[in-house]
Amino acid sequence: MKTSDRPRAAFSLVEVVLALGIMAGCLLSLVALLLVGIKSNQASAEEMRAVNLLTVLEADLRNTHPAANNGKSRFFGLVLPYATNSSGFTVYNPALTVNTVSTATSTGLDENENPLPYTSLAPRPRCQASVIYTSVPAAGSFTPVQARLIVNWPATNASTPQALITMSSGSFVEVNVTFPAP
Amino acid sequence: MKYRLSAFTLVELMVAMMIISILGVLTMSIISATDRSSSLSNRSVEASAQARLAFDRIGIDLRGLLKRQDVNFETAVVPVASTGDALRFVSMVTSAGAAAADNRDTSVVTYRIQPNVDNASRPCLVRGAKAIRWADIGYLGVQANGLPSATFPTAYLPVYPADFDVLADGVIRMVIGFQLYPDNLPVTLADGTSLPVSYGDVVYSPPVRSDTGAVTYVDTSRISSIIVGLVTIDLTALRQADATQLQALAATFPMPDMNRLPVQSWANIANNVNLTPSSVPLSVRQALRVFERAYPMTPFGKKTSGSR
């Protein structure tokens, strides 16, 4: 009997355990793929919420009368493109500044979409809505005011429009709007 | 000796089985956790998809709106559990209901929350659309004095269920809000409220024309935007509740107050299960989501020289 000539009929224990380990590793990487799917699901739900918010933000800025809420928009409390002059006429807001992120042009929003300062720490706002005026006509001119409306999540403490986008890691939606001469 | 070497020992087998079972339990728990969270996230996407279905269609229909003072535009506050059109207007969109040669893509479009007979009478958002015959387009119920007929001519209205389609199964409540045109002038609403000035307020009864006598007509030129608020649940939760429970859920979302947006008024109800009826299964109450969207109608701009 020549046992040494017999071919090895089975895997060793070490081989089997190694194989199982590799299989588990493969499975785990598949699970990681699932997580990517969940993240993109979440991003798509957030983006839909943000796009809807953009439509409300635009309506709020466009259609709030300057006398309604001390020159701020009714729902988001942001600076309006229009103001009322001394004789009661609606004119362009003379105090508009371009490319500014401040509490006047940007607000955080809580779970119920009520305004909450974007600097608030507890609770942190869920997202942030901003109006970045990009072109303000000279006094007496009839060219329209131009602005970018940005909704980003999570809220940031950005001080420039660019930082608003980079600090929220690209989770933002934006629309360019013009406000006609009143 | 050599014979024994060709097989595993009991100890080897036990060790191997231990390792296998530990690995198995680990992977199973990871898989079940990811499965749970992925199904939760799929359900939230599903709920958004329901809202998007409704919003996109309403947007397409409103874009084609025939916005004229001599064409009917009607809205109504419809109590939960009763049926009736919440919104009804003429739009340049395609629908059936007229002979092919007579169909010129002008339709009466209506939206309502209606018990769905194909889904055990669970309430859902349905859309009715019926083409107006080419021969009737020039008429549309307009009277000799230039005003539309007092109510929509019934001959043009879509008939339930023939002219209706289920738009979104998961939409159980809808409100229509109106942002007024900020012209700083007095305004009267359809429910009789008089506001001394219009500052772009958001109201839930449309502004009406003041110069038409006893019959009032919605004044679309004084609506700066239409705001649609929706309450949705995903389709998994929809199967877990019956028609009565869904109606009880819908009824917990009241008409928003003036100058409050639907989501502002509703989000805390949707996010707090203690505020919804305990007769409804908890998993259904947790699946409630609220959405809103604004559609421009007559955005602020120069209306007359020197607006105040």
C-alpha cells in the first residue's frame, strides 16, 4: 500500500476557512454597494424636497409686498428685490448688495420648513435657502435684477456663494431668476 | 495511522463549524440590517415619487391653462370623505372625449380626491380630462355680457369614472392655496373674506372679481401663484390600511391658516405619530409625508404704471 502516492482527496481546514473568509469579504463588498443605493435614494428624496422649496422660495421673493414683513419675504425672511419709496411706490430695493451670503440673504430651515438661522447649532437646520443677487441695476434703471436662488443641504456657515456649494459637498439645487422693474 | 490522517478529526470539524457559524451570523445580520434600511429608503423614494407624479401633471396642465376672464376657472374646498373637484380649469392639453376630427387639444381638466373602487375604496388623487369639441371652443359657456357661465357648463365636465384616471394612489389629501398678487389693493375672497390690502398673502379661498354682481368669478389675474399641498403614503403602507383609516388620517391634516404654507402646517403632524388617530396601524402613521409646490400664475411685475 503506497499511501504517499494517493492524490489529496479533500481541502485542508485552512483552505476551507480561507475560502469562507474570502467569500464573506465579497458579500460585504456587495452590501457596501447596497449602501451606495440607499445614499442615492436619500439624495433623490432630498433633492425633490429642495426643488419644491425653490419654487416656493421664488414665489415668496417675487410676490411678497415690501410692506408685508418689513421689507423681508413673508415665509423665509430674506431681503426682497423691491422696496417702498417715500411716496409709497414700489421701487427696486436700493439696499441690495451683490454676491453676499449673510443672515439677510440666507436662512436655514428646520424639519417643518420654518426659518431657523443657519448659524443655529442645536437644532441644526435641515437645509438652507439663499438668494444671491448677482446684478443690481443703477438707480432709475429699468434693467431687471438678477439673482441665483440656492437650496443646499445640510446647512453651512458659508460666507461666500461658492462656499455655500463646496461646504455642502455638492448637495444643492439652484435656479437663476430675474425680477422685472416694478 | 495513515488511514486516520485522510479525514478531519471531530475537534477540527467543530472548530470549522464554529467559524462558519460565526461568519454566517455576521453576514446574515449585516444583510438583514441593510435590507431593512434599503426597504425604508425605497419607501421614502416611493412616497416622493407619488408626490412627483401629481406635481408634474398639475404643472403640465397649469402650463397650458387658458387664462382668460371669459373662461371658467373653479376651485373648491372639498371636505375629507366627500367627493367633488378641488380644481377645475380649461387647459391646452390632449385628452379623449371628442371625435378625432373635432379634438383640438383643448380640455377641461379636474383634480379631486376620490375613493378608488379598484383599490377597496381607498381615497386617492384622480385627474379627469375631457376634450372640448372644436365646435364648442369658441363658446365655452361665455355669455352675452362677456362673462363665463355661472358655473362650468356641465356638458364640458369630465364624468366620473369614464373620463377619470388615477393619478397617484398614495396621495390621500390635497389642498390648493393661492398667493395673492401684491398690488396693495383691496381684495375679496370667494368665501366672503375681505382683505383691506393684498400684500402677496397666501390664502385658501381664491380671490374673486368684484364687478360681476351676485355671481362671483375667480380672478386669476390676482393670483400670483398657486400652491399645492399634498399628503402621501407609500404603497406598502397603503396596503396596510383600509379606506376608513386612510380617511381618518387625511382628516387630521386641517386646512392651513392664512399665510401658512401647507408643509409648515402639516409637517409636525406627519412627523409625530401621537397626533394621528391611534385606530390606524403605527406603520401607516409613520409613513405619512407632506409636500408642497408653487406654480406661477400671474407673477409680480409692472401691472399698471406706478404700482404701490
